[in-house]
Amino acid sequence: MKLILLGAPGAGKGTVAKMLTELDGSVQISTGDILRGAVKAGTDLGKEAKGYMDAGDLVPDALIMGIMGERLLEKDCEKGFLLDGFPRTIPQAEELKVLLEKIGVTLDMAVSLDVPRDVILDRLTTRRTCENSDCQAIYNTKSNPTKVEGICDKCGSKTIQRDDETEEAISNRLETYQEKTAPLVGFYEGEGMLLSVNATSSDAVVKAIQDGLAK
């Protein structure tokens, strides 16, 4: 499957993507992952991106598209890919469309995960992340707590609440999403390839996507 996953922070894109990869071997790709991968691989585009990242600046769209083009041609994408949190803006969506046509890849659909704001706030304010940069395991104090409070089950490091997962920070992230990323739903609806899923259960979302692909 070749999908774009759309949804606000905390809508469950990452969880759904992981579940989908286990179904058919598709790979989950996020902008952060491909940027870090390019930097680690030391490609020319990766070196250029590192300059912006080290300075704390946003990586320009043209550079992200170049790195995305390289990533989608890698062998592990042949089975399929799930774009998690990308594109983020209409210009990125338009450039992605051109890129996919250029490399001869056809998207199956764009999936919009519609989750109520109060559910998102509850999910993110109760999320805890392992502070060990090599682990980064994610927990939830309500639905998926650690065995020992505040201690990662996997590596024994402390679990923390990220600065961008306080209620104030999440509200700001949701406002940014509504302003810049939510219009993508209309873009892909206009392209005739949007599947909207209104469910809070990841299993229900995956089932809806499977049903959508089977049509």
C-alpha cells in the first residue's frame, strides 16, 4: 500500500502506521526520519539539511522534496510506504504530486484521521517518552503505563513529559495544524483520493483503511 496519513498531532498516525507496516511490509516514513537518515548517511542533500538543522532553522521544501525523492526510490519502498505527517502544507502536496509522477509511483489514497480535540489533549498530556535518545519508547500514564512509575520498561531510563506535550504547547500545535495542514484534507478530496476515518480506536482505523483499499 502507498498511503498518506493525515491528522492532527495525537490523532494516532504513528500507531496506525506501525500496525499497517506489519500487514504487508510497507515502510513508515516521516519527514524527521528521512532527514535524520540522510544526515546519518552523509549524502550531499543530507549535509545540506544538517546545516539548517544544526542552526535550528526549518529545512526548505525544495531540499525536503529532494531527500524524499531519494528515499522513495530505495528498495524497501517497493513493497509500499506510509507517509506519516508529510506533506504538511498545500505547496508540499503539490510538489509531492509532481515528484511521484516523475518517479512513476501512484498513491492509493490519503487517509484523514478525525479525532476529537478533547481526546487528543487527553492522549498527549498523558504521554511519556523515554529520555534515552537511543530508545525513545513511548508510554501513556492511562492506557499504557510503565511497570515501574517513571521508569522505561525497555532500558531502565527515566520517562519524561516532552516540552511540546503540555496542554499549552499542544493547543498551539493544534492551532498550527488547523491553519497549515488541515487544508490538505480539501486538497486530497479534490484529487478524489481522500478517505476520512472518524474513529478513536487504532484497530477500527486500520480496518477502515483495509476496507477502503479493497474497493
